Amino acid sequence: MVINMAASEAVLRVPSGSLSPSSRLSSSFLTSTPLLSFKPSSTRKRRGIRCTNSLARGKTSHCPNSVFKGKKLQSTRCKCQRNDVEENIRSTLLPSDGLKSDLDEMPLPVNGNLSSNGSAQSVGTNSIEDEAWDLLRQSIVYYCGSPIGTIAANDPNSTSVLNYDQVFIRDFIPSGIAFLLKGEYDIVRNFILYTLQLQSWEKTMDCHSPGQGLMPASFKVKTVPLDGDDSMTEEVLDPDFGEAAIGRVAPVDSGLWWIILLRAYGKCTGDVSVQERVDVQTGIKMILKLCLADGFDMFPTLLVTDGSCMIDRRMGIHGHPLEIQALFYSALVCAREMLTPEDGSADLIRALNNRLVALSFHIREYYWLDMKKINEIYRYQTEEYSYDAVNKFNIYPDQIPSWLVDFMPNRGGYLIGNLQPAHMDFRFFSLGNLWSIVSSLATNDQSHAILDFVEAKWAELVADMPFKICYPAMEGEEWRIITGSDPKNTPWSYHNGGSWPTLLWQLTVASIKMGRPEIAEKAVELAERRIALDKWPEYYDTKRARFIGKQARLYQTWSIAGYLVAKLLLANPSAAKFLTSEEDSDLRNAFSCMISANPRRTRGRKKTQQPFIV
Ligand code: GLC
């Protein structure tokens, strides 16, 4: 069977020679003048984006670049001749002016000293920050001369690159925010607009195309020969929607993060012209439509497959994982702020508002866990067939895991990882909890309680390196069954209880929002003792995060950017507002209507409230 996937092509042509590297970095990079012009697209189907290098055979390209070949950065001019593109897989990178571009020659960080007991001593934080900025700039990916993102990891000693040489949407968020806070807006603007062009690219997996509106997990800049002309090459943005990813996982979080970054860009720069563009508005609506589409689900939470977010491997988080719900809520709130009113969008806005109310009610009521709630679950009646059941999801009290009984402090609480019929995932997932604070999905009291919990459980959640991705790790038979015996997700490693320095930035936003920046300060101080010395690992292993992760990349960009964002925000806490959302009074009213109608509080009484329609 032949399937014709022909689609309209968007070819962005850049006159060669129009961009010199120095002008890019010294002037254009620091201004908000677009380097390329973007046309609002009428059709949203793309075959990637192309940028042609019009080259005579044997001549050098007019766009000097450093070429990232395999795992080695070569400081070279981009000779876009036929021979050079045979590999067909390369990302173009351009290091900052004055910095060495050959990673093999790049001096490794020498900021820390080991004390006699083996622990790293605190080092000059400015030098750590300077090094982080250098590394972040070295991770910038260029497309036709314009900065458009940062690669996931720039580890010169890694033997297998896998897809860490790509620009991941989720990984770029801290990079983008660091650049915004530094006043370097172009890269973020370019990222937003180029990834928008990649949305819903007609790629397929086994004859199936991703849903319209889906944003890719990652993309790569490839240099390929121009169709029909051997002497010409072009740069192509090649997205991956999960069809090449390990496990073929769906990047549900990408579009949600894209909306959150778009809103932060507008707030930080004061330039709302990007979010007001017709194609950007269409992009927002497509993401929303995909998320708000009717399905078979009974819950207002978003139903997803396993590994559809930062945890992108099988970890038993299919269903309604908290991280996705927090990002979903946050994206809905951000989108509501940015959508320009027009005739056609009234239904969408109504659906969005209804979902916001239902979602926040559902999470706040049914995901919340503290001592009181555990005790309630412990005494649950089961098999309640009725509209006013207290134990709506038929949770059997025996599900309460033994570790939880001792783990839950008297003060504090958190949102559980997942809720399904007859199933509560009691694990603590950091990103979901932190982003529930940031987005105000959690109530004010719950947000404080989550931070109380973090403080009470510092030894478990932070220990030697912030921050555990989830707690506790799955071990033994549980690990075997739930991860499918994943050798990367062994207990207290990687996604299964590993510690991820990138989470520092979300912790910082959350603690600043709640007026408790000292929590983030403490965590940053701890990270500074080792992170540069350890070469900015992707994650740490063991219960106390004592080892660099077994298979962790070094010079992981979002570890570097996460640290920088935390530092920048602690120095200027009011900038956290670009990322946070406050609950508005409509939502608060709607929520209190629903809460007083909840049978858990009104058992035995006749229901008087009508369902709330916004
Ligand atoms: C790993 C992480 C994922 C990240 C990617 C690139 O797969 O689980 O969250 O986006 O690496 O850094």
C-alpha cells in the first residue's frame, strides 16, 4: 500500500550572506527585531520548515556555522556542499563570540574543591553562574543563522548521543526563561514561532498521524541536499512527535509548555504582538481543541498514556497523572489570558472556563492527601453505588501503602500522583505539585501545605541534591511489573526516585510565589556545592542523591538553565510573576459553589445546588 503524504511545504528562504555570525550575536541577538519574517500560515499542515542555502558547487556557504557532527563540535564554516551533507543528520550550532567552539578543547569546570571528607565545598557562586551562562550559550542551536533553541545535552564524552542533540520543547523552557530574564528575547521569539510551524506536521507512525494541534517532543536542524539540485543544500527543521522516541511516547506536555512560555514571553517583554498574531492564536486554539476534545472519560482531568511528560518512560503514570493536570490547568489559564475575543471562539472559551472549574475542583478535592485525608481513606466504606458516595472512586483502604503511614508528616500534605477508578497513586511527584502551586491549581492553603511538606521531608526529597522527581522509588516486584523491568529506571535512579537539578527552577517559582524564597535559597546553596564540579549532570542516583546518575548525561542544558533561572529569580523575585497565575474571583466563586455541593461534606443532606455552569 502506498500512502501519499504530500502536503504543502513551508520554505523559508534566507538570502545567503545576509547574516554574519558577529552581527547575529552582537546586535540582532540582543534586539527584538526578527531575523526572519514569519508569515501567518493559512494552512497548518507542514512538512517541516526549510531554509535554502543557494550554493554553487564547491563554494562555501555564506552562513558560517559550527557544525555538530555526531558528538563532536567542530569549529568550522558550514561548507554546505553535497559531500558534507551525506550523513544527513546534523544540528548547526554557533558558539558565542569569543568562546571556543570545540567542546573537546573546552575547559572543564574547575569551580569546586573537594574537602578532605570528600564533600564538595561551596565555591564562588559568580564563577558558577558565569560558567553556566557560557555553557548555556554553547548549547544554542541555530537555524539559518537565527538562534532557535538549545540542545538537550552537550556532553563531549558521551558515547551515544541518542536524541540528546535535539531541541526538546520541555527542556527549552528553563533556557527560554533564563534568556527572557536576561533580556535576550530573540531566541525565545524564534523558538515560539518556529515550533508553531512544526505543530501537526504530517508524520506518521505505522500509518497513524498524530492529532492536529500536537506539538513535537523535540526537533533537530538537518542539512539536506535540495531536491533536484545537487549543488544546493537546505536546512530543515525535523520534528519528532514521539514516532522516533524510545517507547514511542506522546509528548502531551509540549503544547502546554509552549502556551506557558508564550505567555511568559508577553509578560516579560511587554510585546503582545506575538501572541496576537493570527497564526499564534490559531496555534493556541488547536492545542486547546486537542485537549478539550470529548472522549470516553468521566473525569475532567486529561487522560494520557504512560510517559507523556517529563517522565517519558513507562513508570505507571498512565491515566490522569498530576504533572499533566497541573500543566493543563496552567495552559488553560494562560490561554484564557491571551485569546483575543472573536466571534468563533465563544464556544471554546466557554468550554475552557467550564473545564477550569471542574478540573480545579477535582484535583483539590480528590488528589489532596494529608494526615486527615489518609485517616478518612483508612475508614472508607467501599462499594457505594449512589450519586452521593463519599468514596466515589471505590478506593479500598488496603491500598494505603505502608511507607505512607510513617512518611506523612503531621503538618503539610501534597497532591497524589494519579487517580483512577479504584486506584490512587500515593507517590509524591515533584513537578506536578510545584506547578500546582505556581498555577494556583492548588488552593492557597494547599500550596503552603505542600511547601510545609517539602520542608518536613527535606532529607528525603532534597538530601544532597535537589530535587527528587518522585518519592518513593518502586522496588522489587513492583518495579518489575510497573516499569517492565526497565534497567534505566532502577530504584532511586532516573525517573524512579532520581534527583533532577532542573527541578530547582520550578521549586524557586513556587516558593517565591508563596512568599517563602528561603526554601529555594537553601536548595540552590546545596546544588552549588556540587553541580558545576560534577559537570551539570542530568540527574543523580541513590536515596540521598549522592551519586551522579548511572546513565546521566553531563552538561545537561536544563540542569544548567534550571540553576540559572533559580538564581535570577532569587535575585529578582518579582520576575516570578511572568510564570505564576493567581486564582481569579470567578473561579473562586465557582469552586465554593461546588465545594458546598460535594456529598463528602453534605452526606445525608439533600442536594440543593445546581451544577455550576460558567
Ligand atoms: C529524558 C527525560 C525527558 C527529557 C529528555 C531530554 O528523556 O526524561 O524529560 O526531555 O531526556 O533531556
